[in-house]
Amino acid sequence: MSRLRPGIVHAHNARATTLAWLALAATRHDGVLIPTLHGVHPRDYRATSQILRRIAPRVITCAPSVGRSLEAAGFPGERIDVITNGAALNPASSERQAELRRHLRLGPEPLVVGMGRLVAQKDWPTFVAAASRVDGPSFVVAGDGPLRHELADLARRSGDRVRFVGSVDDVSALVGLAECVVSTSIWEGLPLALLEALSLGARVVATAIGGVPDVVPADAAVLVPPKDPRALADAISRILTDAGFAETLRQRAEAASVAWRPEQMLTLYQNAYQAASSGKPRWV
């Protein structure tokens, strides 16, 4: 930072923002600090608000719900802007999908996919419990994390219906193979994996938490309460058994995803950079 003299320093979440602020202060550099908050555990909003209100002139949040939570925790609402996360994937070819099917040793039965880190936030036990209620499909979770062995053991004890296959590089191919993509998180800001899956027309079941209800229209995915295996299983079953409903979800997911195209996010951030560097009181 002593040699690099940026006009703008863009940091993500409270820890990186604090480090950036300290670096700017230590080098006596007057670059503008732009923080983006992507969401924190509900219990951490108060501490996050206390930190950010001291060091950040404004904060950009990734979804309206994150802004509301930050304001409720004490950060001044007039200093909050919202720029929705942008996310999109290009569809995978049939050859890529076939290669991934072979690699994961998938059979011909319908595939239900979960994607994400294997941490408590993602609540994979609810995914495992829902799988035990739905006959017919294969259930796969793509991702890695500290709970992998614990979750694999839970899956074995719960009927061995769910396979934890580790990280998958070709996410587009995995989504293309899936009849249903599931997100069981108990808290989120706005999950990129969910937005990416919807951009491919995935039939999605997700928990109605964080920024998801703000951004994803109710007719573009099935939103269920967190920690409710029965509701999750019922939603998965409907997608697998009602072809007309599944096709409607696919079409509406693709249509809705226009609202979170990365190009729109980039344009808004470019505008924010220009406003901040010009000293304007509002960035967005």
C-alpha cells in the first residue's frame, strides 16, 4: 500500500474492510474506502455495524435484506446502498454433461443436487433428512469443508441416500444434469451458487432466507422454510413428478435471471466508483 496509491480501495465484508482501513491509515493515504457487505451470521450484525459505522462513510450491501439487517443493528440507513450480486453461467454441452456423469458414476435416475461448502450454515442435515423422504432420485452434494466426514457418516446412518462427492469444477454441467437444485442454508446474504443455477434454468428449491426472497421471484423457484425436511421433500417431489410445473419453473428462472446479470452489477459498481472518487454524498 505504501507504493501503490489507489484512489479507491474496495473491500468485502467487515474483516477485509478493517484491514484496508488500517492500511490506508498507516500509509496516510486518502483513497476512498468502499466496503461491500455480503451478509454475516445474524448474531454478528451488531458487531459488524459497530465496526463499519466507525470506519466506512457508506456501505454497499449485496441485497436489500442485508441492508435492512445492518440498519436494524445500528448502522445509519442513509449511509447504505444496495447493489445486487451478479451471477450467471453458460450452459454446458451434452458432451461435458456426459463426461461428468461418468466421472461421478451417476445412474439413469433423476438427480437432485446440492452445492456449497460443508459447513453448519448450509444445513446439510436437512438435505439428508429430506432425501430419506423421497423415493427414486439420486441425491448428490458437491462441495467440501470441515464437516465432510461427519455429514458422510450421517448420510450412511440415514439410509445412504446422499453422496458427498467433493468439489466439482464443472458447475454448469452438474446443474445441467440435475432435475432439481436445492439450497438448505439457514442464513445467507445472497448466494451466488443459487443465482448461477437459476441463470441456467434450474428447477430450484431454496430456503426463504436472507436476500433470496428479495431477489428471486416467488414463481421462479420454490421457497421453503429453513430446517423443514418435510416441506423440502414435498417441493422436490413436486418438481420430479409434475413436468408442467417443472417446465414453468425453468422458464421463469431464466426470465428472472436477467435481473442479476453480472453486467448490471458491474455498471452499478463503476458508477459507485465514479461517485465516490468525485466526493458525491451518494454512490448508487
